[in-house]
Amino acid sequence: MALLATLLSAFPAAAETLTLTGVMTGADHQTYREVPFKVPAGTTSVTVDFAYTGKDQKSVIDLGVRDPQRFRGWSGGNKAKFTLTETWATPSYLPGPLPAGEWKLILGVPNLRKDARAAYTATVTLDRSPVFHGFAEAPLKVGPGWYRGDLHMHTEHSDGSCASRTGRRVPCPLFKTLEAASARGLDFVAVTDHNTPAHFQDLAELQGYYDDLLLIPGREITTFHGHANVFGVTAPLDFQLGGPRAPDLNRIVDQVEAAHGLISLNHPGQPSGELCMGCGWTAKTDFARIPAIEAINGINAEGPLSGIPFWEAQLNAGRRITAIGGSDNHDATLTGLRGVGTPTTVVWAENLSQDAILDGIRKGRVFVDVQGTRDRLLEVKAQGGKLTVRVAKAPGAKLAFAGPGSAGLADDAALSDDDTRTFDLTGRKGWLRVDVRGPDGKLWLLGNPVYLAP
């Protein structure tokens, strides 16, 4: 039958959409048809959305695809839509380079009655942008609220390990991390294996099953001069800082920003050396381009390994950088203070989607629950010359203040189970942060600053 390939829309350097149409009749019963389409150089993703008529007559058209060099997958009749990229693909399909040239949509017809007619339409979207909006096609939860997650974890795709079913130490499969996160009641996780995108395929396959846990692609860019997590980017990234591929940090940040991702400096308070190679942050850095710092890594909320002093130094230098936390978990079977979700980063977001969570972090709408509880809350608002602080589920704790804008502020009264307090901001300037400390003085909740005009 005649083939119609029509360009519906094209956005330079972004995406173009092709529509492939045709008709199958009874003569096509138990035959295959290969429908060609062109993929231009520089394409970063190929998405096919397929539909056909005649299902009321038991007509069936199965689906697969070939690139110019190899077979890329077959979903038969189990998927009407699929995507292929260099680093991940819809289950049934293979990730990998997207070569320019003639691709072929494979159509198989296991059933079509002699007098039947099935018209098909394949909408092919060819994207050239490195921007990725998430494995979930829609928010997992709608509406604004506080969403709880872990932003630093490792699996078998780097140096994560755990006990096997027979007790041997083995590389720990990614699903164990997701099971642990689900058991902790988290809303989102970023899996951040070192320098590799290999785990993105696992995330793409598992997001549909974990439909109450947002899976954010992450990578720990591990260099000789410091480690940094990158969130929300599936496109290839350079990590060889100091070499020709990434002569300076700006080259890496350029790639992250082009993909609308977010970069965070990891555990900057840790030393670098043989015990933790490149762990401390020593890279020459334009901090105006750094949106977040991992102020709390695992159990290191305070003391010599804490990242809080490093973060505060940047605040004092006039930077507006969000503090986050991450468990840096390497064994998903661990519980308690070294388990997934300790600490928990809590983000006020417009909904539970990748874009909304990253946007909340960029805007500083974050606090870190050091002990990784399910329900502690810290809300801080500065408006009309007043600072309003609400703390919930931390009875017996006390407020603590930090930053040049907090000089002279104090409140020694123990908090109730749900407590709101107001403070006068008249004459204050600079940044001001509210934390919550337990009865023993240990940090329970780390707040992010409000910034006060003179």
C-alpha cells in the first residue's frame, strides 16, 4: 500500500515529528512490512507512538524497529509507544548510538481477516535536545507539597555491594535499593553510580512498577579533584577533569546546564587521599554556577567531615546555594543510620515529577532530615518583616539560628508536636537559617537560608 511520510512540525536544534501511515488488508495476514523513515545526524532520542484501526475485527499489528546497522527491538503487541536513546530505551528495545540514515519500523501481522482493513499511523518524534524530563510520563503525585527523598546511592553499576541469597558478597542489584527506599516511605530517589549511565536502563525498566517512587537518573562525577552528583541528565557526560575531554569544571557544568540538569558538590568536608581518593573538593570552581552542595553526607552531619562549614563559606561569599543531603549508601540491605534515606532531603515541589523536584532544589525549598524520619517538618517563611517557623513531629527539640542575619535571635523553649513561632526581622540583613536540634543538642533538621534585604 502507499506510504505517506509527512513532516508535521520541526523545531531547529530541538525536535521534528514524522507521520507514517498505511493500510493493511487481508492479503497482509501473517506477513511483515518494513516502513522506512530517516533519522538525521545529531538525534538524541527516537520515539514511536503507534495506533491502528480494526481491533473490533480482531486485527493485530505487532511492532519493532531496525536502525541502519542492526535490529533494535520488538515489542509485538504489548506496547503502543517506545523510546530509544544512547543510554536507555523502553523495555523491549536496545539503548545505544542512534546512527543517521534510514531506519525501518517493522510491522508484523499475526491476524487480519480476509475482508478486514486496518489503517495504521506511526508518529515518530526525532529529538535533538539533551534535555530529559523523567522516566515517568506524568507526575506520580499531583499538587504541591513536601516530598521526601535520597539523592546519593550506589548499586552494582559501580561499587555498591550486598549479601547474596546464599550470603556471598556480590554487586548489589539496583532493585534492592528501590525496595529499601520504598520501605522507608520515600517519594523520590536519585541513583548516582560513579561516572556511568549504565543504570539508566534499569531505572527505565523499573519506573513503571515503582509507580509511587520517582526514579531520577543521577551520576556521581568522580574526579581526582572532587566528586559531584548530577541529577536529571541521561545524555553522555565527561568526567575526566583535567584531561582534554574536560580541561576544567566549566566544561562539565556546560554539559549539565545544556541538559537542564542540576549539579551538586558532594561531601566537600571529607579529606582526599588513599582512604578516599578525590573525596574532598579541591577543583577550581565558579561557585556562581553551582546550585547545590551536599552539606550532609550519610552520618556526617556535624564534626570534621561535615560539609556544612564549606557550604556556609559560600553563603558568606554571597552565593545562594541550596544545601541537600544524601545517604551515599553502598549496601541497600543496611538499615538505620547507614541505610537508604538517612539523611532524607525534603523538597517543597509543585508535584512529584523530576522537573518539579529539581526546580524545588534550585529555589532552595529544601530541608534535610538528618535522621531520615518519615514525618518531621520544617517550614520557614520570611514575609512582611516577619519570620515564621513551623516545626512538626519534633517534640522536645529546640530552634537554632545561623548566619549573619540571625545575630541576637534566640528561642530556648522546647517545641511541641506541632509548633509555630514568629520573629521580628526589622533591621536584619544577609542570610539567615533556622535549624532544629534535639534535646541532646544534636542536629535533627538542617534548614536552608532566607535572604534578607537591608
